[in-house]
Amino acid sequence: MTGPTPAVRRLLALPVSERHSALEALLVTEVDPAAPDIGPRLVELFGRPAEPSGMDTTADLMAYLAAGPLRDLFAEPVVPAPVRRPALWDVVMRSVVQL
């Protein structure tokens, strides 16, 4: 298995909040949404299967990529909830109730 393509590495190097504008800049310079060979070009750029159809604008293409082949790049990281340890009062009350 090969690693991420240079385009994906560039996107990953940015905070999630900046990736949409970076993707737009990349698509504007590298891809013509109306080109018949857009699928293979997207695979070359991102290293992921992509079969867009009916993408007339860069905005359409961005929406497709962000919701599909590149969705993992645009997901906000999930921060786990902190583990709540029982307070001393909870421990004391449980022991009293068990008596």
C-alpha cells in the first residue's frame, strides 16, 4: 500500500478549517470539472477512487469530494469525553446505602 499523494499530504498538513479553501485552490489549478477524463485525474491527484458525474462547477466537485472520497479529511476530530471519577461524597453515600 502506498502512502498519501502529495495533494492529500498538503491538505492533511492544514487545520480542518482551512482544507476547503485549499481544496478549492487545488481544483481550480489542477482540474477541469467538465473534462471527460476527470475521474482518472482525481484518482491521480488524491489516490482514491472517484467517479464524479454531472459536476459542472468546482463547487459541485468540492461538495462531492468532501462528502465522498475525501470525507475523512474534512471530519472534525472526535474528542473523547473525560472519564468522570466518582466524588468522595458519592463513594461515601454508596457505602452508607449498602449498610
